[in-house]
Amino acid sequence: MRPDLIIIDLSMPGMNGLEAVRALKESIPSTPIIMFSNYIDPFVEKLAFSMGVAALVSKSENISVLLKAARGLFLQSAA
């Protein structure tokens, strides 16, 4: 599969979101990833961006913030 965008949570059963990001970036490096989570602190944010996460959105934000981030990534790839 070649998804256009991946939205992933930090907290997941089996493996955490950062482990999943690492695996996804190895297999589909050009696919942008948005981390959508309740738990975002400066350490996690820095680590996620260093691993290739394109955007971080807190679940406490309005859903429009997630949509805006997704649209922005699609506009970047279309340019």
C-alpha cells in the first residue's frame, strides 16, 4: 500500500507511535505522517520531528487543526 497520508497516535497497543513511525519511514519514507495524540510534550515533539513526523496535533485541539495540517501537507506535495 502507498497511502497519501498517515495519521498515527503515540499510544497504541503492541507498539508505541514512535516505533511505528520508525518502521513506516523505513518502508514508505515519502508518505507524510501526522501524530495525533493526547500526550505531546517537548521531548516527544522533538523526537517525533527528528524521526520524520511532518506535524503534531493534540487531540485536545479542535478537529479543524488536524484537517488544516492534513491539507497543508497535501498542498506541499502538490506544489
